[in-house]
Amino acid sequence: MPELRKDPIAHRWVIIATERAMRPNDFPAVPIPPVKGFCPFCEGNEDKTPGEILAYRPGHGAPNTKGWRVRVVPNKFPALQVEGNLDKRGIGIYDMMNGIGAHEIIIETPRHELSSTPLSVGETQDVLWAYRDRLIDLKRDRRLAYGLIFKNVGRAAGASLEHTHSQLIATPIVPIRIREEMEGSDRFHQYRGRCVFCDIISQERGGGQRVVEENPHFLAFAPFASRFPFETWIIPTMHVSHFESIQKPEVEALAEIMKSTLTRIERTLQNPAYNYIVHTAPLNTGDLETFHWHIEIIPRLSSIAGFEWGTGFYINPIPPEDAAKFLREMSPAK
Amino acid sequence: MPELRKDPIAHRWVIIATERAMRPNDFPAVPIPPVKGFCPFCEGNEDKTPGEILAYRPGHGAPNTKGWRVRVVPNKFPALQVEGNLDKRGIGIYDMMNGIGAHEIIIETPRHELSSTPLSVGETQDVLWAYRDRLIDLKRDRRLAYGLIFKNVGRAAGASLEHTHSQLIATPIVPIRIREEMEGSDRFHQYRGRCVFCDIISQERGGGQRVVEENPHFLAFAPFASRFPFETWIIPTMHVSHFESIQKPEVEALAEIMKSTLTRIERTLQNPAYNYIVHTAPLNTGDLETFHWHIEIIPRLSSIAGFEWGTGFYINPIPPEDAAKFLREMSPAK
């Protein structure tokens, strides 16, 4: 009997196929094509990107030269632009505003790596610090409501350049799915007086069957109502609403669990395309009792049928309990 | 300057790239592979599908034999199953129920066509009558809240069999995006006392720059906040909430505008993969003043990046005014 499960935050329902449950080998591995051609993100090609916004340079070298560990540059083809006024206006019943915002690329390493997992834990920490530092900086621009950090790995996940990088899009509005999570979480808080994410963490740690990995600061788990095969969330076990509030011991713990969780996913599914998205509270709010930042990792194993993103109603051929077991049993060690 | 536009129904925002706007030729055509192998949907192979639920047989032949025009069969690998009880239950903070529902295939023609556009207007009418008849029948099952009719064309859109067919998934819950549309439309009605869809129709007909085609009963247009390039909606110009209320003159008019709009899309984009989804009111409600059924057609031209379906925040590289113009100027004539 298939199961219908409800996500306790956004209240979306998912069909979990329990009888013809698929296994990791049922998803054909798409080999990553060989490196060819010029890469503007590699060390030495700094003049091929727009000028850097931020770079970690241990040797204190000049901007836009060699010698960096992480480098943040504006997207050459930005979806939004920094200059100008919002100029909010109506056209009959429609509302619009100018596309003001920021679109930045976080180049995670000077080496031409196709994934972030070859980065050391120390290098991964630098990437996370760059996320934080950029959010903190963008908070000062009062036109911006939200800072969206995400990563596309592989063509099927929307990556156009293979050199491992993340993106940050800062927008004058809060994306609707984040707003839905916030509203769902608010309703839970009104009703039960607690943070729904904290309750999820408590239930998942108690049961354990959907846990992938855990350390003193973070939990990696397959959500009860996973929309996608091997969907995995990483969440701080202490309540905190904004990613940019992260402290040093947490950056260290997050780098470890990110590296090992992504390694488990890459090994189990033979280097799948995937996305991850940092779900954090809006830039322009103070600490929130009812939101809890987390990272959602979504392997792109099957094409999403039209009705799924048209309706928000997903069919997942792998129970999250099975997915978590496969990932848990895969060693992330070198 | 890119534009941020808000969908007036669901209140999602879309980035419309206005400066580097793409053209139809910027999306590489993926040729439809040649027909090969056995097709269980072709006339003569009726014993290779589960037994038919409904068929239009002008010659009054026996079920599951040749001589049909449209044939509806259960999906051989259903996402939901008809037998059993819902058995709603909680597991700690989580909610679930059994995967009760229906999953049916509407085989649109006995011929091995790869698209519905080679069907005559009369044959297309039969497909629409089949949609209606199945919804009317499923309404009697009080366990079911929603009947979701959709069509996947091409591998990139999730089709696994190429013989042109639609699907119907009936569920005990209302999909979240439909609920969002209903809630948004309710709020508009409370505030302005009218149906938001009716207001959209009025504004679009008045302006005309996003209109693709129009007939006495239906309007085909590119929505103001189109999420996807060449996204096109077909909507009845008279207010009606449920698809299954459709009357004969409307079926005729809908068959015409579906055939010509899909032909325009196929010619403009060189046979793209696409989905369409019928957005209709729930099975278990009476007529609603605040919902207005429509069909959303979404060509699958680019892979959807992770952040887009993770956040509901889309970047559309083609202004809908441009997309509508390309479609409007393409002849749908034979």
C-alpha cells in the first residue's frame, strides 16, 4: 500500500511508494564529462570574471590575482542588478517592481574540482564563512529582503560551469516557499508553543530510522515527507533562525557533516547531479522563535514530471527510511 | 533592467529578464526519436493494458477489443490504489494516511501519434469528454478530494510511453498549489468582490499583448508572471470553477483552441517536450465563486534549477509579451 505523508512544516503531501520501492542502482549514473576548455573560475584566470567582491587571501595578495582560497564575484549574467530603485508599481491588477538585487558566485576553490567533496574540511569551512560574510554584508542594503544561497552540481541540476561554486541571489522579496515554511512554522508555534523544526529534530533523533549522520551541532536526515529520492536535510540541533548567526564551532561541525553527507550521496548514487539550498530567515528580520535554518540537499535523479511542480504534489519512489539506511551505511571515509 | 512580477493569484514572484531576452531559436530542438518497439496503447493491443474503465466505441464493440476512439485504463504501475481505507493516523508530529486514490491513463487515439495535435478537432473533443466523464464518475467516491488531469509529452517532460496519452490521478487531498490558488483567489474575492481570474481575463483581453488566441468561449494567453518561457494558459472566458461542468459548445471551442495553441507551440519551438495540467476546483465542493478552472501549458525548454523549485522563485528569460507575440504570429493552419 503506498503511503500519503504530510510535511509538518509546509503541509504539502507526498506519495511514498512502499511496494515497488527503488534502490540506488535503479537510477542510471550519468558520468561527469571530461574537463575540456577554458575555466574562468580557475586560479590564474581572475581577469576573466567581474572584479571580486570578497576573497580570502592568506598571503594578503592584491585583489583579482592568484593566491586566494575562496573568491566571490558578481555573476557575469546576473538575474538581478544592484543599481537602481525598486520603483514598486501596479499595472491594472498586476504588481511589479524593478529587478533590484544581487547575484553573486562563490568560487569554492582555486582548483578545478567538479564537486565540493574533494575540498578539505578546512577549505569547506572557508566556503561557509564566505556564505556568512556575504549575507552579513547584504543585510545592510535595506532594499533586500532575502539572501538565497544555493548550489547546482551537474548539468541536470542546472549548472552551466563545472568548477565547483555556489550562488547567492539577494532579492527584495521573500521567496514563496520560504514564506510558506515560515507561515506553517508560525501556525505550529501558535498551536503548540514550540518550533516545529525543533520538534522534528527531537523526533528524528529519538527514532533514528531516517538519520543519516549526527554530530554535536548538526543532524543530517531524510525528511518524513521527502519529495525526492535521497532528499537530505542538514539542520542545526540548537534553535537558530538565521544562517548568518553561525558561530565558529558550528562552522567546523557543519563543514564536517556537509563533506561527509555529500560524500555519502555521491558514493551511493555514483556522482549524481544535485542541488542544495540554504533555507534561512529573511535578511531584514531579527531572530525568530518560529524559524530554524537548514540546508536541503536534492539529488536530481529523475526528471520531475510536470504535474509535480505544477501541483506541489510529489511521488517519491524511495521511502526516506530506505534512503537514509543506504546513506548511513555508506562510508564517507577517504 | 530585469523586472520582478507578482502572480496575482498565488502571489509568487518571478524574475523576467528583459534585456538579454531569448528567442525561440535559443532553445535547441530535441528531435523526437523514431518509433520503435511494441506499444501497448496502439489499437489491437488492448490485452496488454489493464482492462478498460471507459471507452468510446462508435461501433458498440466489446470492451478491450479494437474499434475505440478514446480508451481509459488504470495505470499499470499506479501511484495510488483504489482498494482500502484511508486510515488517517499520526506518528508523533507527523500525519499520514494510506495511498488511496485512482491513477488512470487516457489513451487519446488508437493510432500511434506522438502528440495530440495530429488529432482532428472531433477526436480532441472526445479526449475532453473523457476527462469530464472520468471526473464525474470519480466524484461519487467520497474518499477522493481532487481529480488531477495532466499530460506529459516527451521524455524531458516525464513521459515514459510516447503514444499520446493523458493521466488522471485522483487523491484524497487537494494538492498544495491548487489550495494556494484557491486561497489567493479567496483573498482577492474578499478584498475586491470579484474573481481574480475573471479580472485577469478582462485585463488581458483589453491589453492584448499577452494574448495568443481567443474564441467565443476561451482565451489562450501568456500569464503576466509566467514562470517558464512560453508558459501558456487556456481559460474559459465565462466564470466556472469545475472543469466537469463543461457544456457541449465549450467542449467544441476548447478542442479548437487546444489544438491550435499546442500546434503554435510545437511549430514555434520545434516539437518541445511539454506538460499541461488542468487546474480545476476540488471534486468534493459545489460551484465556487472564487475559483475558475484553466489549463496551464508548460514547455520544458530548460532544466529547472534547484533553487527554482526549492524556493518557488523563478527566472524566466523570455518576457511573456514576446512569447505571446511569437505564438500569435505562428500559423496553426494545416
